Amino acid sequence: TPTNATVSNATASMPGEGAMAFTLTKGTIGNSDYEAINFTVNYPLTSSSAPNGVYDFGIGVIGEVLFAQGSYVKGSKAYSLAGYTVQVTVLSNTKYRLDFQNIQAVNPFALEEMIVISGYYEGEMN
């Protein structure tokens, strides 16, 4: 359960897309209790339902698949998010639900070191 949740506009990867950055944190940065999930979702500006949708972590087919990039931090270790999806649902102007579907957080320096992130966050985001 995060103690801080934020969402903001981000820079899109491609022309014709919008992007939003989500950050969920708890603990104190620099301490072993610190945890953070940071990810950006990219969506077509022509989508009437954006940013609602299911986003794939990893390489998607641009223009066909909604995709996301991100990282997971635990203590002093940083992991890249790859594989599987996050579902973003806008509940109100400031309230979101994020459903994490077995996302793989992989240590880029030790690929055998992996954490699976599942579950959801629902609540206000600053």
C-alpha cells in the first residue's frame, strides 16, 4: 500500500500520442524500506477513452498496442518493468484504479533476479 501516489502529464514517445506518468511510493528514499513503482503510459490522442485501457510493458506494435515503460525500486535496487500489463481506469479527475497483472520487474544487471508485481491500487492521486 503506497503512502504517496501521483499522476502527471508526460512526454509522449511518438507524435500523435499522449502520455501520463504514475508514481506510487512508500518508505523513505535511501532507506531499505523504500519502494516505488514508476511508469508512463502512452496512448493515441484519437482515443476517446484514454487514458483508460490495458497497457503492455515491453515492446508493443506502435499504433496498435497501448504500451507502458517503467521501473520498480526496492531499497537501493532498481528493476525494469517488462512483460504483462497494467490496466488504468479513471474513476474521477483525481481518483484512479491501477490493476497490475503479473508484471515482471527484472534487474538489468542480473536477469535471473526478478520480482513479480500483482495487485491493484485504487485511490486519490496528486
